[in-house]
Amino acid sequence: MIEKILNGTPIHYFVNEAESESAIIFLHAAFGNHSCFDTQLDYFKNCKVITMDLIGHSKSIGKGRLEDTAEYISLIMNAEKISKINLVGVSLGAVLVQDFANKYPEKTASLTCIGGYDINNFDSELQSGNSKEQMKMMFRAFFSIKAFAEENKKISAYTEDAQEKFYQMNLQFKKSSFKYLASIGKMVNKQPTKPRSYPLLIGVGEYDCDSAKRASKMWHSSEPNSEYVEFSGAGHIVNMDTPEEFNKALETVLR
């Protein structure tokens, strides 16, 4: 993968050298970085693959906002001469790829959201319990990133290998970067869902929290043309826990 910096921004992104009409961009979970998708790179090596460090994560530190991510993706597409892209997001990444699809449906080839919820029909009551636990963990992180990372790996990943890799990524997250996460709500319930001209894959791990499972199933039931997969043996970050199953499922919706 070739590392690049998006002109005029602090965004670092990574792209392979494949010559292909099919392009994929992967957006990682909060507290991770682009390497969350290392297990996807070889499998999809015949596609143009892009990963990135979200603003506030790893190398992408500087002036910018999470709600600008859709614009960052559009600028990356222009720089890489890509007209349509397959969007793949996990957790926080699932929120951000939906925001892009809302704003740029004509540039969206497919949409895959793992461990996410429908941002156009956000149910605050469904998420309230989970949000309280997240706030407790973030408060803990202000005192010790290491303690936070130790706890977060357990609720994010199921397998020991994925837990250890995610733990190491979490250790790199700076306390000052929590400010970037405060604007997530600005992308929620901003517009109604419009008919999709592209495939939608909704996925969740077998061992993800109950609220994530309920949110994913509710979203699928509201969009009957979507595909729904519950990944056995996986937690929240499915692509790291069960990469083979995730890769095969993703392959079915790529365009």
C-alpha cells in the first residue's frame, strides 16, 4: 500500500497499485486506524483498495471534523480518478460511509455497514444503555489510556488475536483526540432514507452487544432489499475476528 496525504488536509490514506474499475474504501472503528483492514488487503488485491486514518486517529491529526469525512472521501476519489466506490465501514466507520452515501449516492457503488445502525432513523432509546457504557469508558480513558484499551479490546473483539491487535491500536489514540468524536450526532437523523440504487449489506457479530444486534435487525427490516449477515464467532469488529467470512460476504455486494 502506498501512503498519501490528501492535499490541504491532515488526512493520511493508503492505496494499492491495482488497475481495476472496482474500488473499495474501508473506514475503521473509533480508536483504531487503517491497519484494522490488513486482513482484507490480500483478498481484494485485484481491486483498487483504499484505507485511511480517520481524522483524530493515528497519523490524521490536525484541523478537521468527522462530519467532513464524506468530503474527504470525495476528494480522495478525485485524486485517484475513481467515479464510483464500494463503501465499507465498521462501527464509527459505518456511520461515516452512510453519511457519504446520503450526500453522494451517484458516487456509491455499494454500501456495507458492520456493527452500525441506520443514521437516518436513529433510535435514541435503543442506544441509550450502550451510550452510557461508552461514556463511562471514555471517562476512564482520561485517566489511563492503557486501562481504557484493555477494556475496549474485550468489548470490541472476540478472538484473542483481534483483541491484541486492536489493543495496540487503542494505545496510540491520544486523549486530545476525543474532541473529534463529539460531532458524531451531527450526521444522525438529518434526512430520510431515499431508494437505493446500490446494494446494502448490514452485518453484526454473534458476540456483539444486544443493542447492536437489535439496531442491525431493525435496519434490515426497514430496507427489505438489503442483505443481513450475523457473523458466527465474531464480536464488534467482525472483519478482524472472522476475516474469511467477512471477505466472502463483502465480495457478494461489490460492484
